[in-house]
Amino acid sequence: MDSLKTLVRRDTASGASEFLDLLKDPYSSQIQAGSIYASLGTSIGFSLLIAVLFSLLRPYNSIVYAPKLRVADEKHAPPPMGRGMFAWFGPVVKTTEQDIIVQVGLDATIFLRFLRMCRNIFVVLSIFGCGILIPINLIKGVKYSNSSFISRLTPLYTYGVANWGETICAWIFDIIVCGFLWWNYRKVLFLRRQYYDSPEYHASLHARTLMINDIPKDFRSDEGIGRLIDEVAPTSSFARSAVARNVKDLPELIEEHNGTVRELEKVLAKYLKDPANLPAARPTCKPSKKDPSFASYPKGQKLDAIDYLTNRIKELEIEVKEVRLTVDKRNPLPYGFASYEAIDEAHHIAYTARRKHPQGTTIVLAPRPNDIIWKNMPLNKKQRKWRRMVNNLWVILLTIVWIAPNALISIFLVSLSNLGHVWPAFQTSLSAHTVWWSIVQGVASPAITSLIYLVLPIIFRRLAIRAGDRTKTARERHVTGKLYTFFVINFLVVFSVFSVIWTFISNVLKSTGSGTNAWKAIQDANIGLQLFIALCDLSPFWVTWLLQRNLGAAVDLAQLWTLVYSFCARKLSSPTPREMIELSAPPAFEYAAYYNYLLFYSTVALCFGTVQPLVLVAAAFYFSVDIYLKKYLLIYIFITKTESGGMFWRMLFNRMVFATILSNCVVFLSVWAQGDGQHIQAYSVVPLPFLMLAFKFYCKKTYDDKIHYYSVRGALKDPETSRSKLFGGKGDRLAARFGHPALYRPLITPMVHAKAQNILASVYRGRLTDGNTPGSVDNESISGYSDTYALDPMRVGQPGRKRDAVPGFEMVPENKLDFSYYKGRAEFGEEHGGGGNIYGKADDLVRPDTPSTMVGGEGSRPGTPVQGRRDFTGSSMGPPATFDTYGDIGNSHSMYAQRNDSENSLVHGAAAMPVTSPAPRDNSLDRRAPGFLGGGPQGYGGLPQVEEDDLQQNDPMNYDYFRARRNNGGWQGWS
């Protein structure tokens, strides 16, 4: 305090003294009206320009502007668009909410519904706010010759009875917000019930599965999970349960393996960029610090990158195999799953257990398997509590640290004249070119502030990753909440009142230093009036800022960053085939960041709506435009990486209630400072926050349970008679579906461009034998444990002929460098919606015990083969994009087209029953390689085989087998 007092008392003519004065009054600029006009003009002008640019580029760049048209299955495909300049607008306008649910999912539907609700709220608020407040402020306000028109729109110059307008508007605003929130709460409930009744939900395993956390050691078994559930629901029916197993350091090994594969791909892509003219020197690299033999290498030594990375991949694959073999049931983890036949019974048990914790456990509905953050699942309560506390401390520290730069932004970016006070040369230019600098202030200051917003979601998401959340959707909700809190504290509260607090402290210190009583000094400072004046002076900035949000929305639509980055990556670097495939994949929609923006814009508009009614108009204008732009993005470009089924709504509802209560506090401050001496207007606002809280608890009690649970009354059955055919077999595959992906997910294989196939054999100086062959010295090969283990050695349509390629590498031709050919693979689909259902391959569909079939599912019916696999005729059941010319089936080992139990047995690859029985065949021709995993004409054992033409003609996997006329038995196939 002494140092601050000395600083305030310092009386110099230097720039430091001017800086201290600016801290007291940073909003004294007179060019704010010009800034609003400049912001409006640039926002509309540049937005229209970008929209026209998008309309011109869209028909010729579908990879960037409509990737979902190429990858979604027939049921979930967006509506087709013409190639006309504005052909995209019609389908966007005509697509209904029910269409969006099918095409995009419920999370995207809730997002668009919330955006539409915000538009409707602020359109109505603009009518009431401008219709009531602007006439009162202009007519009843005291006239000041030096005040601008923008200032006269605020209640800065109104006193006494005139401020009843703000009180009346506060009540009207709350009623309007509550009305829209209540209406949409009911619509969200309807959408959730519709979601529960959908065939896709009924066919999913997670819908009938419970997740049990914090299981004590005595209950960590499949039987123990059943005993825990019996304590909550003693009359529950039979449940298939599975306790988690310790995967040790397997996830870290697989992550290192995948990173090494990607590194090898980058080395080969750069080295083999021009196979006809290889660089003189082979690529080199330093050994990995995670390599156990790292210490044996001389310090600073560089190794041959291709040889070293290849050997390192082989070592990691062997290590992964050894760890997988050592995972058993003797080391269970404190969580598990229990699956029921009836969905309503599972939901009833979860509802009953929501306030009960048998033996200290927590029983909840299981999320989708791809939604689980597996590394956080084993954490106990103390560990999660500690991590949350550390994460909150980091957030608080970041919030406090950001106050200083935020204060500088609020001083110099909001009003450029403040910068002129401490920079005389700039003040000269500012006085000479007022119009020009007003344009700069209206454009540059909101733009720079917005750039800062892009970095913060990345920081908060990385902090939240370590907070112990068990699911990705819960993590996204927490990131949204923390981002919103940070924005409100720093960019609204601190940004708005920092100068007032500084002035208040300075005046109190001066008064107490001159001998005045501290309490008397605080009363004389009149902080309430100073806060009110500061809010009125700051309000034009938020008008310009909200107007410029339309420019940001237009930039989102044009996907300028994606377009530039994709062009540079393809033309100016040496991307690997994997990177090229990922560039063509639909990007994931960042719900946390976008929801935070919408909530923050709404909070700003509600808080400043009674101070500056033009803020309401700017917000309504933004939401009215953005609803169509975001609708296009969600329909044609973005995918939902992890579908939560619309579970963001309650978080959004709570923040809107908080924003309304905060706006009531602003109204209370305003009418207290400018109202009559009895403060009747201020007291009239006091009930509003309590009424908002009562409204929140009413909605919670009325709707939340119906939204979260399919049924709160379980259809409990006799445990002896409730076992279905599904549970009698292995169709649910609970342990595999809800097991750690590191236990069963195939390792990725290095991808190399097909143009380098011939030269690769001479470049690759390591193992060139096929490790799939028994007896080979290298049978622990890369291909042996890779994603292409089953079918790499064979060509498409020629199951007896070995492929001519380097074992352990996947050759990708130029015409297959597209995500649509690999969308079924876990290695690609996980980051681009593969765990959802837009590709027709939801990862937890319940399949009966029949080959290649599934119950229900997206765009399928019982008995329909999994899309992208081959039927018994050898023809593709999905788009040809699933296969490449080198015999790779894109989703043959992915978790989204998971192999059923029959594929692991002796009948693997067996043909289905033909329409009519063929005649007996010559047994001498049945000399194919043993099993569908056979390795070519000579088989694994090198036995003599028939000629390839005879093999192909008599192979049931051949398409012509069931079409050709059989002369030996008189059977005639299809003609």
C-alpha cells in the first residue's frame, strides 16, 4: 500500500504520469461514434466479400467446403447442392430440424437450436429495448452540447423518474428470456425422448449398459459388480458384467509406436518425393530418448533414419505383443461395466443409484465407448479431487495474470486517444487524421481482442485434459464452463471496471494520506456512480465488437485457414500419404469454443442492453446471420467427434440464467446511481435474481430426470427367465466393446506413396521377407502386427495370389489419397467422427451371433452385412472407396466394422448358403491356402497348388463362381 501511495502522489510531467491518469479515465475518446459506423461498414462489406468468395470457390473445392458429401453414408448424407454460385443457400434454408437430427446428430441439432433461441431472444429484446429506452433517454436526458449522439442513447444524462424505464425493461427482459428458455427446455426434452426411441439407440450397447466407478478391491470381479448392483436393485434381472483389466504401460507403448510410424512416414515421404532422383545422402536422425538402448549410442551421433526407425517399430511391436499377452484377470482396476437386456431396466437402476453409493462406488449410465478417456478411468476419488483442485488453481492463476495485459488492452485498444497521451508523435497523427484513426479503432481493436480469444480455448482444453474427467463430452462441458467464467471475469468485469477500481483506490489513498477518515473517503469516492459512468462510456466498444463478430462468422464459413493450410501442405511441403488422407477428412466441430462465444456474446448483450440499446441490435444482427452460416458448416463440413446426445443443454441453460442475473445487477447499479433519492427503482429490481433462481430449480425438477433417463421405472423381470438370445451368445461383446482399445486395436502400418513402391525395396535395407510365413526368421514382422495383417499379402479379387510389395508397408496410390477410402479405419475415423454414425458404422451396435450382421444400426436392417465388407459373391457391399488396388480392405480390422466371433473360428470367411445347391466339385481343386489368412499360391507350408486360373475359377470367393454354368453337375447359376 505504501508503494502504491507513493506512486499515486508522484507529480511529474512525464509519460508515466499520463499513464496513471489514463488508468483513471481510459474512455474519454470522442471518436467512438465514427468507430461504430466504421465497424458496421467493414463488418458488412468484408462479410459480403468473403461470402461471395466462398460462393465462387465452393463448387470447385468440395474437399474443403463439402467433405461430408463424400464420406457420409446414404442415410446421413447432406442434401445435394448444385454448382451454381448460390446453390448452397437453398438446401441450408430448407433443411428442417428433423433432417438435421438424422444427418448431423443431436449435439449439432441442440447447438443450432440454442443459436436460433439466441437470435429470437435478442430480436424481441431489441424491439422492447430500443422502443422503450431510446425515446426515454433522448427525450428525458439532459442536453449537453459536447455530448455525442451515441452517448445520449445511454441513461448517462437521465435522472430520477426517467430511470423507471430501465426497471421496467429489466422485468420485461427477464420474462422474455425465461419464456424462451422454458419453451426450448420442453423442445429439448422432446428431442431427447425421440433420441431414446430411435432404432439406433435401441440397437446400441451403451444404451443398456451401466458404468461402475471406484470399486473396492473385494468387489473387483465380474461377480462383484453384480453384488454391488444388487445392493441398489435387489430384484434386477441378469446382467453381463465385465471388470476392467490393468493394461500396464500398453497405451504409452502404442502411442510411441504410432508416433514412430508417423516419423518414418515423414522421412520416407521427403526422401522418396522424387523416386527417379533420390538425394545423395540418406536421411539421418537422433535416437529416441525413450529407446532403452539410448545410452549405448554416442552422444550427438546421428543414425540412418530409415533403418533406425524401422528397427524401433519392430521392437515396439514385439514389446506391445508381450505386454498384451501378460494382461490377465489377476490385476483388475476399480471400474467395470454391466449390460442388461432391457434399456429401461438399466436406466431405472442408474436413476435409483444416482444418490446411492454402494460400498463407495458410483453407478451411472455408460457413455459411448469412444467417449471414454481411458487413462483417467483408474483414478480414485482422491486423485480426481487433487487434479481438479490443481486445474482450478491454474485457471485462477491464469485469470489473475491476465488482468495486467487485459487492463492495457482496455486502456489503449478501446480508445486510441489514450495512446496519444503517452506517445506525443502518435497524438499529432491522431489529431491530423481523426477519420482514419476512428476507422482503425473500430476495426483493429475488436480484431486484436478476437485473436486472443482463439488461443485461450486451446490452453483451457489442455488444462482440462489433466483434470481427471472420465469422458470427452464431460471434459468439453467443463472446458466451456471454465472458458465462460474466464471470459466473463476478464473480458467483461475486469475490462469494464478496472479503471474505476484504480481511480477509487487512488482517491481513497489520497484522502487518507491527507488525514481524512477511511470510511469517509470511501463514501466520498462514490464508486457506484463511477462504475455506472464507466459502463456508459465503454458501451460503444461492445457495439463495434459485436458487429465485427459477423466478419468472424464469415471467415468461418469461408474456411480460409483450412484452405490456405491445405494448399501450403500439399504444394510447399512433402506430406505423407497419411497426412494427405487426413487433410481430406471432415474436421471436428469445437463445441466448447463456439458455445463459449455464443454465451459470452449473449452475456455482453444482456448486461449492456439497458445501458446501450444498440448492443441488443448488434447481437440480434449477429445471431440472425450466424444461424445460417453455422447451419451450413454443421451440415456439410464439420462432424461431431464425440456424440453426447444433446447433453450440453443444461450447462447452456445455467449460463443463460447467470447472464440474466448479472444483467439485473447492472440495472440495479444504474438505477441506484441515477434514480431518485429513495432508490425505489433499485429495490424493484431486487426480486429478479431470486425469481430467476426459482425458475432454474423449477426446470431442473420438472425436466432433468426425463431428459437424462429413458425410464425411471424399470421393467424388472425374473432373473431366470430374462436372458435373451443376445445375452445367451456373444453378440454384445461387452468386454471387447468396453475394454481398453489398447488391448485389441490393431497397430498402424507405415504408409508409402505407390509411386515409390519399386524403389522402396532398394532403399529399405532392413527385413524384406514376409513375416506372416511360419518358420520365417522374421515372423515377428511389422505386417504381422499391423492393421494389414490379414489381407496385405493378397490382391483384390485374387485371394490365391501374393501381392508384389515390400512387407510391412502399405502402398497408397495417388487416386486413393482421400479419407473416403479409409473412413472405416480406427486410426483415421477416431479423430473424424468414426465413433459416431455418419459413416453407418457406430462402434457399439449390438450384433447377433451371425457373420457380418448387426441389429438395427444406421441405415441398416437385421441381417444386412456390415458396410464395406464383402459378401459371399466377392462383390463390395459398400462404396468401392473402401478398397484399394493393392488388396487392402480399409475397415477389415477397425473397431467400427468389428469382426464377430465367427471370424475368429474355423468358419472364418465362409460363404453364405447359395440359392440352390451346387453340384459336387472335384476335391482335387480344393487346395487353396489354409484359411482366409493364407499367404499366396504356395500357402504357408509351400505345398504344391493348382494353377492360378483354375484356383480363381473354382474359388467360392470369386464372383463368377455363382454365375457360371457348371457342366460337371448340370447346375446353372444366375444368368
